[in-house]
Amino acid sequence: KWRIVFPNNGRQQKDWKQASTFYSGNRIQTTKYTWFTFLPQNLFEHFHRLCNLYFFFLVVLNWFPQVEVFHKEITMLPLIAVLLASMIKDAVEDYRKYQFDKMINFSKTRVYDK
């Protein structure tokens, strides 16, 4: 497969020079995470959901002996299972995006010039 790139036609040379300082590469990146930001960013996204906050509140509440209903570890199981499953799903999706971006970025290109 070929990517088709249309070069600047000269009329917007000043605008192109100004924009090229902000966008130094012509690389496509659709991934959300990096190796260092996966865990904090993913947990931040998951705890924006009300259901995850509810289960987290139950876990925290169950650590106090006055209101303990179940064993402390049992209350953490549903929250950990849901978070772990969704983290694995997000990691697989992001890795597939990374592979597709890599394929697109290293594909051959044709440049049309007058």
C-alpha cells in the first residue's frame, strides 16, 4: 500500500514554516498511553466512573472495624477483577493501535510534484 503526500504549493510557505516548528515530524500516533503513563492514566480514567468509585468507597469503608461487613480482602475482589480486566483490554487495544501506527509510518510514499 502507498501513502500519497501532496507537497506545499508555495503559496502558504510562511504559514508552513511557522507550523513546522510545532510539528517537527510527519509521524502518526493514535496511542493513548506510554510505558510510564499507562497505570496512572488508566486508573485516573477508571475512577472517573461512578461505579468504580462506589466499589472503592465500599473497600475503604470495610477497612474500618466498626462498619466491617465482610472480610477486607473479599470486598476488594470485585473492584480488582473489573479494573484488571479493563486494564488488560485497554493495553491490548493500545498495542494494536501502536502496531497499526508503526505500519502506516513505515509505509512507502509517493510525492506529487509539478
